[in-house]
Amino acid sequence: MYEVDFKKPIWVHFMGIGGISMSGLAEILLSEGFEVSGSDVKASPLTEKLTELGAKIAIGQRAENIKDGMQLLVYTAAISPDNAEFQEAQKKGIPMLKRAELLGQIMKNYRMPIAVSGTHGKTTTTSMISEILLGADKDPTITVGGMLKDINGNLKIGGPDFFVAEACEYTNSFHSFFPKVAVILNIEEDHLDFFKDINDIRASFRHFAELLPEDGTLIINADIDDYREITEGLKCSVITYGSDESADYYPSDITYDEFGHGCYTLHSKAGDEKISLSVVGLHNVYNSMAAMAVSDLAGVERNCAVEALGKFTGTDRRFEKKGEIGGVTIIDDYAHHPTEIKATLAAAKNYPHKKLIVVFQPHTYTRTKAFLDEFADALSAADIVVLTDIYAAREKNTIGISSKDLLAKIEEKGKTAYYFSYFDDAENFILLHSDPGDLLLTVGAGDVYQIGEHLLGK
């Protein structure tokens, strides 16, 4: 693997530089004096920011974007080998690194690199940890898969001590990381276009845990099925959190305020703390326990950590209130897995509303087919379900699945659902079937959020 010498800046080209993670890595290299160029299929606020910082960005991915003199090319799992830039770089013999490989090398430059993994909750938990370290004036470097309000973006470049990043299991990319502290929030079936089954996924997380050095620490959710299979024989320290007192960190007296924000007592060897959150749902109680465990390791005073968690209001697209129109509250959420949808709809039950209307855009064909029954079960908790076309992302529909198949599954369960191929038609339906006091949730990892934003524009 190509090794980057961060004391000797070179010219690095990013394919897909406008991605939430890629843009962050590009900005880190710019701050270290590297020459940065990149390409993406369209311009965005992230590419505009990088241009202002000195990056040279091409819109559209073409062979001619690969110039003589480039010394390294960085690409993501979404880039296929037949991509024109990828092929041209190979032809010119330019060294290449995957996004995760570059991120792993950057981690080595910090005293305590913290990597947050799990099927769900990575962005929120990474953001919670970041808020705690920011509140404690620890000056962390942060790269997060969402827009964090307190840093006004997805990246903050800080001092040499703390580096906080998400660690995604897809294509085993987190195996390229070098954390000192690793968090495993949960392990479930997902990304079945890459993994064979749940056992393959568990083996991947086990390998991630094995990356930790002897003086490192794994923080893991003890409610994961047979979590000891992941931790057995590890050389590092292990800290658990979970639902009962068998875990090192556990909650009691969980309640919710009128907006669904969780409040609970956290129990641990470091003492008991009353924690009041400003984010919704039981899943965020768990996320905050993981964040508190990291906080204790980082030496943050408890009162400072509790205060930071209380001020944390979430990241973009995580139960994000977009506004109100005609007395209808519109909230957007990135949930794209059945477990995430269940958690989001459970949180919505504690939020003031009359009818709960959910507009769901499935994400990828393989995920939709793999979890068709589970999606139908999760969505059945809504009063009205509206489906849009599947957001293809990196895939082509070679398996013949569509949102109409999900519609049929929901109807089999005795629930009424509606399918619209065009967002305009979905918006018109919502306008006709919503009343003052209703709650509208736009749900999915694609561009379904545009429906809520368009309605608010109306």
C-alpha cells in the first residue's frame, strides 16, 4: 500500500471529492500544505468550499482530468473499475488509495484516534462524542458523515490529540483504520450486496476489534447477540454498555419529555449521572451511553460531558425538524434500514401529533429485496405510508425489485399504503390528506428530503 508522508506534501487527486467524507479528507490535506484536485458529477456547497480553500475541482469525471504530475489518486467504493479517471490513472501508473486507507493513515498522526462503528447510529454517536470534546476544549479533529451544527460542516481540523471519525463496515473499509479507541454500537444484517450473511458481518466487526493495540480500548454494546464472540481473546481493554447492570454503563428511569427527548440515570463505576437529551428516542439513550464511555476515557469531567449532551440537538437528516406548514410539522430522517425506521417511528410516537404520515424512499435494490418483510413491518407503525421509487445509489436493478413489491407487502399486513413515481404526485397527495396537528416524516438515505423542503417552499 502507498504510504503518505505527511511531512512531504504531494499532489493528490480525489475521485468523488464532493462526498461528505472525501471532502473532509481533502480539506485535511489542504491544511497540511498538499496540492489537492478532484472531480465529481455535480457541484455542491462542499465542492464550492474546497475551491475557496484552493482545491482545483472538475465537474464531470473524464480521463482528461488525470494530469501528468499527479502523485496519488484517492477513490471511494462507489467508483467502478470502468470509470474513465480510474482507468487513466492506472494507465499512467499513478499510485491509488481507497478513501478508507487514506483516513487510516491520517489517524496515525493523533494521540487518541477514536473510530465509531455499527450498523446504525454512527453519525449521531460520532457527533455526540465530538460535542463533548468540543465542550471540554479538547480541540478534536472531527470528520463526520453529516453536517454538525457546532462546527458548521462535516469537518473540524484541531490539535494533535483527538481524532474522531466514523468507521463504516461496507466493503470492510474500517479494516484500514488504526484506532486507539473503537466503538461498536450494534451489528445487524446490511450491505448484503457485499457481505454473504450476518456471520460474515460479525467476522468483519471481529477483525475491526482486533485492530486495536494492547493499550487500546473497545467500547461495545452488550446487547449485541453473543457480543463476547466479538471480544473474546482481544489484547485490548473492553468496556460494555447496555440495558442492564451486567454492563459497565447502563440506564435506569428512562422517560421522555413532550417532544420525545430522552432523560435517564446513567450508572457506571465512575458514578451515577442524570442525563437529559435534546434528541429523540431510546436509540439515542444508547448512543449517549457510548459517548459517555468515550468521554470518560478521554478524561473529560462528567459535568462538562453531561452539559454537552444536553445541548446536542442532532445532525442534519437525523430526526431533523424542517419546519411547519398549515399546522403540519415536517421532520426528515436518514433511516434506510428496518431497524432504523422502527427506531425513528418509535421516537415519533412520543412527539406531539395527530396522524403520523411517513414518506419512505427505499435505498438500493439489494437492501429493499433483502428486507422486504422487515420494511413492511416497520412502516406499518405509521398511520399513512407513502412510497416513492427506490433510490438506486451505486446499483442497477438487475434483480427486478420495485417499491410496488413493498406496497404489496404492506397491504398484505392489512395496512393502506400509496405509491407515487413522481415527487410532485406524492406532494399533492400529502396536501390533500394531511391536517393541522399531523406529523410528516420524510425517511430515506436518498433525496426524499426534497419533498418536505418543496412543501415548505409552497
